[in-house]
Amino acid sequence: MGRLAGKVAVVTGAARGQGRSHAVALAKEGATIVAVDVLEKLRTPLHAGSTAEDMAETVRLVEKEDQRILARKVDVRDLAALKSLADEAMTEFGRIDVLVVNHGIWAISENSWETEEEDWQESVDVLLTGAWKATTAFIPKIIEGGRGGSVVLTSSAMGIKAQPSSVAYTAAKHGVLGLMKTLAWEAGSHNIRANAILPGMVDTEMLRGGTIEKSSEWQPRFFSLDRSLLPDGLIPPDGISRAVVFLASDDSAFITGAALPVDAGWTTF
């Protein structure tokens, strides 16, 4: 029997990349999945947006693990839509135990003071305000169950470090850690743990579309450094998912308020 047998896990940004990997890894451990993604390209990032076809593949892979999945197109900036989905998930499955806030975009500009206001706002709205909205929609349902649970928020190695030419991303990911620490205090009395993971460079679509190339052109000193202390290069998404499953499961029953780097040593710099 898996570590999450009988539990229901919500994953945002679940159509591809880390989110898909997390959904499948949680399903392998016995969890029913609620999958959320915007399924369109946003304004600022160079990388492509997720698609309905991407989400269909997530559904297929979760069902291949013989687990149920409720997949919906929802923009995490839309609190009403998230709350409606939380209600739908409770009606469908009767409980929510785990929330994995994974969605994200990576937008760049040459420097902070030339960043367009709309670009700043989109990143902060998605990465930070969207994380808060996801927790606002789903944590009350975990509380309602009275069984406790786990919230895992995706910050970044850039949640404790700086990434030049990506000011909004860096600031928002720092903010996610503040959100996590506050939730650990507030939800702890309900036996709900709140933790964050800090991924390094993960091999997903977020690295495509010219973002790395343009960032390297603007910031050659930063992007020419090899910060990995391990020889394996880019981290595969399932390398992050193993940490997510650990934090979602009872294996981490007494861990809350923690920021766990899964970065091959990046944050030692």
C-alpha cells in the first residue's frame, strides 16, 4: 500500500513539467489527484504555455497508475474559480488532504528598473498571489476534514538567492517562503504542515524559448557559473517529485515551516 493511499492531493500547474511529475508520483503512492492548470500562454514569459493536450497526457499517466483524477482549466489568479473547484473536488471525492502549489512562470528583463509594470505584475500575481489564492481556496477543505494534512509550496533556489534579470521572479519566490512560514504557524493547530521546496535548474519547458540564452547574454557572469555540486547536470522533474511525496506523506509528520533545497547544491553559493 502506498504512502498516500486513500488521500486526495491537489496539484497546481499539473499539465506538464514538475506538476505532471508530482501528480504521477503522488498517484503512484495511492493518491487521488485534482489537477489544475491555466492551459494557455501568458503575456510575459518567452517559454510556451501549457495546453489541453498536455493536461490530457497528465490524466492518462495518472489513470495508468489506476488512480482517479479531476482535471480542470483554472487560472490561479482567479480565486472564485479555485474555490469552485475546491467545492467540486469535495463533492467528487469527499476530502482533500494534500495541496501542492507548483504552478509558475519565469519572466526576464535586462534589469529591475527597466522591467515593465505589466511584466512585474503578471509574475507576482501568478507566483505569489496565485500561491496565496490556492492556499486560501483549499486549506479550509483540509481543515474541514479534521484529519490534518500537508501543504507543499514551490519556491526556488532563487527564493533565498538573487537572480539578476529576473527581479519579479526572485521577489515573488522570496515571498512564497514568507507565505509558507505564516501558514505553518496558522495551520499547525489543525495538524496541517506547511513546507516549501527550493528547486534548482529543472529540465522542463520553462528553460526553453530563449530565456536561458537571453539571460546569459545579459548576465554572463551569473549564468556562466556552474553551481551544481553534483555531476548530473539539470535535475529531472522526478528528482523534485520525490521530495514532494516525502513532504506530502507521513514520513515528514513532524516537519513544518521548512524550506528544503532540491538544487544539487546551488544554494551553497
